[in-house]
Amino acid sequence: MCETPFHINKSETEFRARVHSQTKFGNEICEISIATNSSHIMESRPNVNKDSLLKIILRFVKYNRKLVFFIIVVGGLLVFASLGNKGLISRIKMESERKDLEEQLKTEQMKTKDLQKEIEELKTSDKKMEKTAREKYGMTKEGETIYKILIDSTK
């Protein structure tokens, strides 16, 4: 907003006021022209000095040091918390790996129980032992003949 101090240039037909205002983010200059024979404003236009983005940022940092320091510290903590060795991302990966390993452990425990049952059946049942010996190892009783049937799968 344009406020005092201002300078007035007088001429025969109009007054020109040039008003300077300094803000945190840049200088603002407004020129107002007023005609002498009428009492209304004929022209009002702001002329803003174009400062570079770097100047604006440095000026903001200069006037808001505590806020900038707070933002930097909080940003650093967030980056460290999410990307560090014990950060959020690595924790999520480890949780996923832990779930996979627990599932694998349950599967292996079920296989172990099944194998233990089969071992007990082999120890206690002669029929189960005979069946396993015939199927897996091709063993026969005395006087038995084994016939193998070959099936041609190309036809």
C-alpha cells in the first residue's frame, strides 16, 4: 500500500505525487496524477521494483531468522526420520520381510509335522512300510515279478 513520504512535482495543469513505500519484500512506488481544474484522480498506477527471487528469499531470511531456522531443523529431522538407518522406510521393509519369514516358518513347521507323522506310521505299520518300499525303492517279495508299462506320449 502506498503511504508517505511523498514528493510533489508542480506544473501548470496537474500535480504529480510520487509515493515511496518500503515493505519486507520489496520497494513499492505509486504515481498519482491529479488535475488542477478537477478534484478527482485521473491516473493511479503502481510501479513495483522487480527484485530477483534470490533477493526476496534473502530478505525473507533476514527478517524471519527464527522461522527459517525452525523450518530447517524440522525438515532435517523429517528427512533423517524417514531415510536414516532406522528410519521409516527401512522399518517398513523390515516389517514386510518379517511377515514373509513368519509365513515361511509356518509352512516349514507344517512340513515337519507331516514328515513326523509319516515316520511314526512307518515305525508302527507294516503295511505302510511295505507300500513305501515297493513304491519308492522298487522292492518285491520273493517270487513276485514286476512289469513296467511304458506309455508313449508322442502319439
